[in-house]
Amino acid sequence: MIKYIYHAKKNTGETVEGRIDAVSKEEAIEKLSLKGYLPISIEEDPRRIDHQAAPNINRQASRMAESKIYFFSKPGAKIKSGQITVFSRQLASLLKSGVPILSAINIISEQSENLYLKVSLKSICNAVKDGSTFSSALSNYPRIFSSLYVALVRSGEESGTLPAALLRIADYRAKQEEIISRIRMSLAYPILMAIVGAGTIVFMLTFVMPRLMGIFVNLGEKLPLPTRILISISQGLGHWWFWIILALAIIILLIRRQVKTEAGKLSFSLFKLHLPVFGKLILKAELARFSRTLELLIKNGISILRAIDVAVPVLENEIIKKQLRQSYKELEQGGFFGRSLKNSKVFPPFMSNLISIGEESGRLDEALAEIADTYEHDTDEAIKVMSSLIEPLMILGMGLIVGFIVVAMLLPVFEINVIAR
């Protein structure tokens, strides 16, 4: 038997420490879990070590390393966001039911249909068995569990409210996934229409027009201007299609490479914020996401500085992130968050004023919730309006293009009838 020194948390949030006898760390953690303790750290007592347990511990570490290597060696490994949300909700339910955390992770991993999630959860479980905290084990998988996720789990561990923290994470992720899904659904039909319309136009220009050119040339008359334009476009696509596709591919490649640079990210972010109609929508969506994230972090007891540091990477727009980092520096030097936002031209007065009021009243989380609710509502309304307008505008645009092609093809036929009379 080995004597272990442990630090753990009770369900009440009280931190306890002591010694426990066990054959291995796995057994020690299991014993603590049965007592209702959440292990924070477990170390062998240097005064009493049974070296027969060392090979067992080494085998566990080896299995954990092999699991990590197996997971990260798969280039196609992909875990959907919804699967992490389901994992969070299931783990919270099991912990609330009194199931020890190791048993809960094992149960979920066995039920998981995603191979890579199953392997990663097994590795996380092994890390916790070896004495690591749950949040530290999650931090080894940044591609699956973001810094936001880890920070919220860590705050739940420290306060003894891990199930509640996991439920908040699940609710937050579900809300974000719902917004993304709504945007995708609103854009699905217009994108399909655009693809079908573009395919129809290319088919008419590359297949139909070449067969009519012989008829038009044999007329011996000067063709109408729309017909000549259409013939030029058709011939250009027929002769230069390869170079056109190559040029478009090069342009797209250069743009993507430029966007990955620091200057390119800032320029592209600034361009998106100044887009007509879409610029305001992008700004409100980003501010809603940031406010909701910051509210969640503060509600979990995380300090405002740490919360801003964790929430900023959630955003995509580099201009907004840059301004928030500047506000972070001012706040770190003793300033006020709301006042720093007022000095920026990016953030609307509504947001900066509410945050200032929340800071003065000590209810910053409530102010952030109000901001998030307002901007999420505005975003939803804007998406509905845009989706209702995009469809008729696309139909009108495609109709005009197809109408021009049809008219350009029929004009010479009308002239033949006039000449025949």
C-alpha cells in the first residue's frame, strides 16, 4: 500500500487535505470520489512509498501518451461543436446525480460515437487518475476545449460548483450554435439559387450560344449590340476559360495569404465593419458574443481582467479585438472599462454607457446580459429582414441577366422577320 497526500474539495466548496492509503493513484482517487470529494491534487507521501506501484503508474502515463499521439496523429480528426455541448450537459447531469467524475467521464466516453472524442476523453480520464485536475487535463486539448471552456471549468472546480458551471457552458454553447445555425439556414437558399443561376448562365453562354453563332454569322447583316456583346462573352469563355479559372484561383490564393498576415487581418476586419448594411450586422453579432461570454465568465466568479483576457479570443474581428486589448491595458492600470470603450470609435454609446452603469452599481454581469440580449435580438431581426430581401433581389438579378441573354439571342431572329417582309 502507498500513502498519498491529497487536496480535494467537498460539494460545499470547502477545501480539505489529508492522507489516504491505496495501491495506486487510481484507487486513491476512486476512494476520494466515493466520499464525495473532488480531487485537486494527489501526491505520494515521500516518507512511505511502495515502489511496486511505480510500474503501474508508468503504464498509465504510457497509455495516456499513446492516446494523445493516436489522437493528434490523425489529420482528419474532427469533433463537432454540438458534441462538446452534449458532453458538457451529460457530464453536468451525471455529477449532479452523485456519480464520481472519473466514472462520469468513462460513461460518456463509452457512449460516444466519435472515435476521436472517445480517445481524448479516455486520455483526460487517465490524466485525472494520475492526480491532474479536470481543467488541467482539458487544457491539453486546446483544439477541442477552448481557453474559455477551461477557465469556466476551473472556476467551477475552485468554487465547488462544477455541475452548475458545466450547465452554463452547455447553455452558452447551445445559444451560440443556434445563432450560427440560423445564419446558415438563412443563407442556404440564396446560395443555392446563386449556384443554379450561375450554372444556367454558363451553360447558355458555352453550350447554346456557340450553336447559334453560325446562324447569326450567315445573316450577312450587322448584328444588334446586345447580340455582339453576348457573342464576345461567349467566345471569351470558350477560348479563355482555363486562364480565367487560373486567374481567379491565383487571386483567391493571394487574398487568403494576405488575410493571414497581421496587416491583412486588420484591413479585412476594417473592410467588413464598413460594408453597407452588413457592417452593422457584423458589429452587433460580435458585440453580442463578447458581452454574453464576458457575462458568463463574471457570473462564474472570474475577475474582470481575466474574463476580458479569456473572452477576446472568442471574437473574429481583429479591429474589435485590438480595441478591447487596449481597454484591458487601461483597466489594468486602474481605469474603468466603460470609460475606455467610450474613447473608442468602434463601440456604440449604448454598450459603453450600460457597462459604465454596471460598473458603478456593481452589477456588471446584469448590464452585459442586457447588452447581449439587445444585440442578439437586433441580429436576429436583421437576419430575418436580409433573408427576406436577398431572395427577391437574387431572383430579380438572375432574371435580368437571363432576360438579357434571351433578348440578345432573339433580336437577330426579329430582324430576319423584318427583312423577310
